[in-house]
Amino acid sequence: MNRMPSVETTVESDAIAVERTLAGDRDAFRVLVERHSRNVYRLAYRMTGNQHDAEEVVQEAFLRAYQKLSQFASRANFGTWVYRIAANYAIDRMRQKKSEDSNRALPARQTEDGVEMDLMSTVPDGAPSPERLAQSGQLATQMRRALSQLTPAERTAFVMRHWGGSGIEEIADALKSSTSAAKNTVFRSVQKLRKALEPFVEKRGQARAMGTEL
């Protein structure tokens, strides 16, 4: 039976591909792009909220990674490195387009790793189940609205922490801030989302208790 490659195997394979790229083998870098582009795109899409900007972030992230590949020599994880580069570029892009993005709703992603499922893990205990709430179009609309109201830094911190599983130090590096400031940004983003969702969650909870929930 085939097994998924371990993290150690992937890191070692990446290190070999980096060495070959630095030695002049461009095909080796294509392996790195194919291996990590999906995760980078997922991050970029969730941060920017649209396919066009996400694709640009991915292209720019790998271009910058290629140009600065010699700086990666002492690093242990290429995936984490290019992920951070993408986050940095996405932040810059969101800030430049802040006025446009403020009026753009983030698309819904009704999958197990999407907006509805992940955000509902932040609601207080006793609320309706995430599975049922994820199916609500009204909730999805409220989530998109709440996400669009976060600042670029807050959205980045939330995406990296709760969707990307990044550590505080990685988030601080992407935000160009201290670890304590990064922690505060993560906390603030979660609190804003909870506050935005709370009225709807309470309404659904009351309806369920009364037996009038649809």
C-alpha cells in the first residue's frame, strides 16, 4: 500500500531540489512549485478573497523565492519559507487595494477546510453545531461580511493561525511585528469575528430551544 511522504522526507526532498536549482537546474525548482503551489494558493485566496489576486500572489511568491533562493540555504523548510513570502506579499497587496477590498465580499467555501467550518470553531459553547450552521446561507453572508471588515493584518493573522496552522513567530515575521503584537492581532481578529457572528448564533440558538428553527 502506498504511503504519504513524511514531513521529514518532504523537507529533505525540498533541500535537494533547492541545491539542484542553485546549481543551475531550473526543472528542480519546478518540482518545488508543483509541490507547494496549492497550499500557497489556498493562503493567498483566503487572504485576498478573489482568484485573480490569489494567482498573482502565488506567481510573485515563487518568483521572489527563486530570486532569493540563495538566502534559503540555511533554512529547514522551503514550504514554510515560501508560505511566509506569500503572506508578506499578500499583506502589501491588500493594503494597496484597501479601498477596493473593503467593498468586496470574501467568497464562501463550504468545505471542511473552508470559511464556514473553520469560523464556527470560534463560537461559544452551547451554540448550534458547526455542521448545521455551515449550511445556512444567512450565516455565510454574515461571515463574508465580517471577514471583509478585518484589517489586512487581522485577516492575515487569522488565516495563518487558524487555517494555516502557523506559529506566532511566523505570523509576527509576516506582519513585521513583535510576537506579543502578533498574539494581540490574532486575538483581536477572533474577537471581531465572534462579535459579528454572535447575534446570528444567539438567534439560531433561541429558535432551536423553542422548536422553531428551520
